[in-house]
Amino acid sequence: MFCSYEGQPLNRHTWGDWIEIYCKKMRTRIRPYDLRHVFALEFLRNGANAFATQRALGHATLEMTRRYVALVNSDLKRSTRRPVRSIG
């Protein structure tokens, strides 16, 4: 999907190096894992199922993906406990 300056596919080390450079400029810390984690949560929150998420993340089994699904399910439980505000 993305390539290096030399036209080669980016690998995880190149991504990590780039993220580190940009984070230093922004005076923050973001790890490649953080981006992957946010992707998985948003993917699920926007309607993807566990199997699609497993495939997108390249997990061999659903065990790892299950952790993300549990987090999204806890979002749903929290949102259903919130009081409903009336409009108007």
C-alpha cells in the first residue's frame, strides 16, 4: 500500500522509524502498536465483525482478536447505561 523513497514496500521497522521521527517533532509518543490498536477498535466500532478484524490484523486465531471485541463490547455496555437526554 505504501512505499519507501526507493519504491520498496514499507516494513514494520520503517514505519516505526518514521513514527518515531514525527513523534519527536510533535513532542509525543505513539507506537506502531497504538495505531494498530486504534484501527482494530474503530474497525469493530464501525460494524466490522470479529472474523474480518482477525483477517485485517493478520491474527492466526480469534484469541487475540477477542481482546479487541471485549473492549468494544464494554463500550456498548457503557453507552446503554447512559441516561437518554431529551431533544428540544
